[in-house]
Amino acid sequence: MKKIISALAVIAIAVFSLPGCDGTSAEKDSTTVASKGKATDYTRKESWLQIPEITKDVDTFYIYATSYYESSFEEGAPDYAPIDNPEMLEGAQGEYVTNASVYEESTNVFVPYYRQAGMRYAGEIRQKTGDIDAAISGIPYDDIRTALDCFFEKHNNGRPFIIAGHSQGSSMVKYVLKNYFKAHPEYYKRMVAAYVIGFSVTKDDLEKYPHLKFATGETDTGVIVSWNTEGPKNVNENARNAVVLPGAISINPLNWKLDETYAPASENLGSFMPNLKRMRYEITDIGADAQVVLTRGVILTNAKYDHPAAAEFFGPQSFHEDDYTFYYNNLKDNVAKRIAAYLSR
């Protein structure tokens, strides 16, 4: 599947040069990392996966998941990926196809590369602290903060925007919501929604940061949309899942409710899944239903698909890698509805 994603990503991606954003204002971090000093130079076209041609009235700033995975476990591997790490670049390009593309129909999608925490190091921090903020608050945040400065100062031109991610990318989106946007209310007021998919937003987060609001339906704006997808075995065993935190909140991506109202697969507008014979992704029906499990804060599905995420990190039946793809067309539809609601205010 990785080869399918990479091939599609190479075809789809276009990169453009930048006028500013060299990271000179970013703070230095004393942690031993892959590269030290100031943040990544976002004047370099190689620092971005995509800067789009502006054709829409709304932008998306997308932060990809952990792609520095297998090589992060090699002896002597740095805690953070260099900005040109091949495994990270390939994974980010693939994720554009499966995840970030959901925003393309309604928005101009911006995607920066960033020096992310490796899976090994992120897992170690999660075990020690119960979260991965300590892993992302230094070098990775320096890069994302600089990329955001660049985005808002050079490219956004005052348009409404969505900020979105998956997994480590969503943990960074949450960190940005708590910190960057608290310092920049002038930007935050233009946020249509934050899609923090594949990482937990908790009740404690909302209590500690009152400027954050969780979605209550399918068209409210200025809100957080979040869920983690699991199968019955994870739920029944209360399995350890690295992205499911105590007090997690999930909204149902089929009926956009916060309670346990069951949404059958007939409400699913289409999943975006790989066709190995044709070597491409296609919209199909895999029976991906959805129900919120309030006690665990996740989405339970009985989807007919046997591709669970790595059990050592996400439990015996997590569908972490498919948080987007299972509900792809419903999410695409929801993005359009929230934008319409925002623009009609």
C-alpha cells in the first residue's frame, strides 16, 4: 500500500517558491535533535510539500502524521527527523493523497514539511508523561510556528482558514490551538474549524483553555472536530491506544452527534480505500458505520476491513490509519458545510 500512496503523491504534488519566512525569529531549543539552531527556512521550496494556486475563498493548513517511523528505531537514529529525511518525505506525500486531499475541493491546501518527532521517541515520551507535548513543543513546534507565520504573513491574505492534521500532526494542531492561537487572536477569529483527527482532544483541554470550543453539530464554526476510530476488540478490551487519552471526546463523523446515537453504514457517503489490482485509491463501501463510545471517547466501527494499525502502539483493533479514509466523503461534505455556514454569517 505504501508504494501505491507514494506513486499517487508524486503525481499530485506541485511545489512553489516562497518570498519570506526564513525562521530567524524562531526560538532555539537545547534538546539534542537531528538539526539544531533556528527553525526550518520556509523561503526554500524544499521546505513545503505544497503551496497551492489560490482558487478558493478558504485555505487549509495541514500538518501530517508521524512518517519518520521505521528508521527512527535504527541504532543511533536522531529523536527528530531532519527536514530531508527520505522516509518522512515519502510518508508525508502519501498522506496528502489519503488525508489532506479531502480538503482540496473546498480549500487551498498548504502543507509544510517539519522536523517531526520519530515514532520511537514519541512513544517514549508518551510512556513517560502520558502525552507527547514534551516531544513536539521544541523543534517540531519551532518549525510549525515559523511555517504558520509564513502562511499568515505571506500567503493567507486574510482569508478564512481550516487547520487540520492526523496523529502527531493533530497533536501539533492541538498544541497550536492552545498556544499559537492564544497569542494570535487576530488569526484565530478567522478559523472555520480545526480538524484534530486521530489524536485526542479531552475534557481537560477544554477546561484549561476556555478559548477552545468542541463541535456540537455538523455546521458550527470556530470549533474543534475530532475522533479516533477503533474496532470492537479495542473497545471491549479497553486496550492501550497511544492516541486515546483519558477524557477524550469524539464526534460521530456520520451523524455529527456527540452522544451514542448509532449511525449505520448506509449514512456513509463513501470510504476512500486502496484498490491493489488497479494500484489506486477509490471511493467504495466497506460497511464503515460509526458510534461514539462515551466511556472511552472513541468511534466504534464494524467496518469490513482488515488493516488495523500497529498493535504495539494502538491496540489489537485500532483503525488509526483509516480515521480519514473510512469517512472520506462525509468529511469532505462536512468541510463544505462548515465553510458555507462560516461565509453566510
